[in-house]
Amino acid sequence: MSKVLVSDPIDQAGIDILSQVARVDVKIGLPPAELARIIGDYDAIMIRSETRVTKEIIEAATNLKIVGRAGVGVDNVDVPAATRKGIVVVNSPEGNTIAAAEHALAMMLSMSRYIPEADRSMKSGQWNRKQFVGTEVYKKTLGVVGLGKIGSHVVTVAKAMGMKLLAFDPFISAERAEQLGCRLVDLDTIFRESDYITLHIPKTPETTNLINAETLAKMKPQARIINCARGGIIDEAALAAALKAGTIAGAAIDVFGVEPLGESELRSLGKEIVLTPHLGASTAEAQVNVAIDVAEQIRDVLLGLPARSAVNIPGLHPDAIAQLKPYLQLAETLGNMVSQLAGGRINDLQVGLYGDLAEQQTKPIVTAALKGLLSPALRERVNYVNAGIEAKERGIHVSETRDASVRDYTATLKLVAKGSLGQHSVTGALLGDAEMRITSVDDFPVNVVPTQNMLFTVHKDVPGIIGIIGSLLGKFNVNIASMQVGRKIVRGDAVMVLSLDDPLPDGILNEIKQVTGISDAYTVTLTS
Ligand SMILES: NC(=O)C1=CN([C@@H]2O[C@H](COP(=O)(O)OP(=O)(O)OC[C@H]3O[C@@H](n4cnc5c(N)ncnc54)[C@H](O)[C@@H]3O)[C@@H](O)[C@H]2O)C=CC1
Ligand SMILES: O=C(O)C(=O)COP(=O)(O)O
């Protein structure tokens, strides 16, 4: 039975789902060394933002198949290290959107009306009305950095509160921004014109320290900044200095460079700052959503099914996967075949997509071809997660050609592999919905169903050769299931493809290569 480690607080709804297929151990607050010591036992780990799945943890994770992040941000996971090892990383892209957006809005209003400080003063026995005169958000300008799922919801609600909206997001169109009722501007305009700035971007090398002394200096003195996205996007020392100096008026911060936040100047500031301990996703509703979303994906991956929100595999919806499945199988089979025909080291793969295939998403099909291409060398170590990266590391150059007008078959895929021992090509097609055919080998036309044990020969198209091979295989008790010869011209070169009931015993291939008229011979073994 599979084993799943839950190392951060996860709603019971998620644990119930995992328990259907695995033994679940809940161990919260493990020190990194202890996690590294035990992770080798587990097939899956389910986390939130507290557990750091570092390179060291990934290296120690000898059985791990999936990291499930019950939330959005995966900056606490070394995704490249996981990818290299073929470990799927999944998250819940939408489960806590509303919770995070509502928290940002709550922070904006509490900061504007000094609610936390007023509450504190009430609870200490005071009745102080003069000290807490706030500001309205109505007709103020809100600059949203990151107009994704959370940013969009913030914008929708802020608009209803009568705010003017600016947005910066280099990956969003002006039309989309307009639909949401905001003006897409550059970052400088956000800094210079906003009364409120709210961050809804991931932490990346580009966004780290995006808010620093220099950018804070561009803001209006009445500007207030909200960070419910990620720690590290704001330089905390520069923010504390700007608040003390009155460069900006306020800040509301939920996330910190180091969590839990230790001693910090931010803690010593007054009513101008509102602090919460990473509570953006902490609603009952969001926690049920993310737990179910991610637990279902872990369950599916452990059952050998695809995950719907993998962050490190060619992004595909399950419906798209179902539709592409026959093409993916064809690509993988052809990749595997061409790799065995080419032998040696492959440094170039050309992928030709014709007919209906030319209209499909290319990336997953290329990934499947690479998985097949690398599987003779890497066996089960290569999968859809790491095939691209493994190929890149081996210096395999991949190019694609598409032509929807080529209609020899409904969908045709051609792979050409160039390597240290020369160039080989295989073309395959789908008949009907899922029936695979090899339709050419090294440009010789054939029509062969791929089978487990195959023998390919290149020979002179002269009488007698086929008979010689037949009797040679007979001598070694190898049964021929089917045989096809493909040739371009009569008595020219030809290719013979044989499906064998049994693997070719050692030594026979060399004997076949010695036959006069046969210039080359290859075996191909397909495992699936
Ligand atoms: N405080 C909390 O508890 C929570 C925090 N978050 C964080 O909120 C952030 C946003 O989450 P979602 O809206 O769900 O993600 P999303 O992926 O839907 O949106 C992010 C947006 O940022 C944009 N973006 C990326 N790089 C950018 C850059 N350099 N400049 C401007 N825009 C850039 C993207 O184009 C995208 O539209 C994430 O960092 C996530 O980790 C999410 C949930 C809860
Ligand atoms: O989903 C996210 O990105 C969050 O930051 C939420 O973090 P959490 O799951 O509450 O530790």
C-alpha cells in the first residue's frame, strides 16, 4: 500500500480522500533533518507553506512520486529538483482564491480605519475616538500588481466600492484588464499614481524585492501597500524605514521573507502597519477546497492517473489528456522505436506532425516522443515530468514541423533521429480512434502494427533473401507472427519488418547481418 506523509495542517476532508488509497501519516512541524530521514519511506507528501521541500529532501526522497501543495504558491518546493527526478508537483490553483482576495480587502479596510489598533485600545479599557480617524477607499486609486485569479477578484470587489483601478501584469491583455474595469499601466505609473497598492504576484527572481527603497520613494506620501502574496517581494527593512520616515502612509502585511517572522522592525511600528501571520488562505472554506483538490490529485497519481494541476508537466486538462492519449501513445512508441533503430547517442530529433495531429497541442506530443526516445537508456527513470529536461541535459536538439494539409492518414507522426551512428526515421499513424500503424521506416513505406518483439532489416530486393531469414529464424525456433517488405523501387533497397512471437536469441542478429544482400539489421523491443 502507498504511504503519504502530511507534514502541514490539512483539513480532514483531504486526509479522508488519501486514506482511500494509502496509509496516511500526519506529522506536523518536522525539523528538516527529520523530514530528510523519513521521506524515503513515502510515495507522496502533502504540504502547505510551512514545509520546505528542498533539494536535500528531494534527494533523500527515493520513493516519492508526487508533492501536493494544498494551496497556490510552490516557492517552498524546489520544483526543478523535483522535475529532474520525475516527481510531479501539484497545487490547488483556485481553492483559496476568494480567501486570499478577501484577506487583502480586509487588510486594506482595517489599515485605512485603524481597526486593529482601535480594537487593542478598546480591549485595554480606553475609549479613544480622536486617535483613529481613518481614510476612505471610495474614489481612491488602487494599483493591482498581478491581475491573475486573486488580483481579478480584488479588482471586482474594489470596483464595487467605488475605487479607481490600475493594474500591472505583463502577461495579461489590455482587453482583459478593461473587461475587469481597470486600466493596464506600467509599474512606474502604479507606484506614482496609486493611493493603495496590492500585490498578487508569485515570488520569482523578477519579483523579489520589487518593493524596495527606490520604488517606495516613487510612491505618494499617502500611499498604502498591501502584501498578501509572498514574503520577499517587499524589502522589509526598506518598508520599515519608509513607514518611519513617512515616505508612505501605511502597510498591511500577511507574508514575510522568513516565516514565522522573528524579531523584526515591522513588529515595533504603530497603527500605520497591520500584520497578520500568513492568514490569506486561512478560511474554513478554502481549507476544505484545497485539501480536497490536492488530495484527489495525489490519489489519482498514486493510482497511475494524470493530475489536473501539475505545475511541472506540460499543462493539460484531464479531458485534453483523454483526447490526446492515442497520440501520446503513438509518439511514445515511435520515439522508442527510432531510438532503438538509431542506437548510439542521439543529438537531434525532428518531430513532424501531419493531418489532425498538426492541430493538436505540440508540447505533450513532443514530450511523449522524448519519453519514448529516452526510455531504452533511462527505463522507468524517465516520465512525462522529466523527459524534456533529461533530453535538454543530453543536448538533444528538438525541432517541430506541422502540416495539417498532409492527409495520407487522418493523423501522422514522423520522427527523425540523428545520432552518432547515423540517421533513422519512423512514421506512424492512427487508424480510426486508436489503432496504431507504422507507415514507414527510413522512408520505406510499410503498414505494420507495432508489437513487442520486432526485427528490421535493410536488404537488396532480390529473390531469396526473405527465405534465408525465414529459415534462419526457424533454425533458432523463433516464430514469425507477421512480415512486411517495403521498397521504393523494384530490385532496389528494401526494408523488412518482422513481428516475432519471442525475443531474438543472442547472436542471431549478427548472423542475420552476415547474410549476403542484407546491409543492416536491428531489433526493437517495445515494453508497453
Ligand atoms: N497569503 C496567502 O495565504 C496566499 C497567497 N497567495 C499568493 O498570491 C499570489 C497570486 O496568486 P494567484 O492570483 O492565485 O495566482 P495567478 O497565477 O492566478 O496570478 C498571478 C499573476 O501574476 C502575474 N505575474 C507574474 N509575474 C509578474 C510580474 N513580474 N509582474 C506582474 N505580474 C506578474 C501573472 O501574469 C498572473 O496573472 C501567489 O504568489 C500566491 O502564492 C495565494 C493564496 C493565499
Ligand atoms: O496558497 C498559498 O500560496 C498560500 O500562501 C497559502 O499558504 P498556507 O497554505 O495557508 O500555508
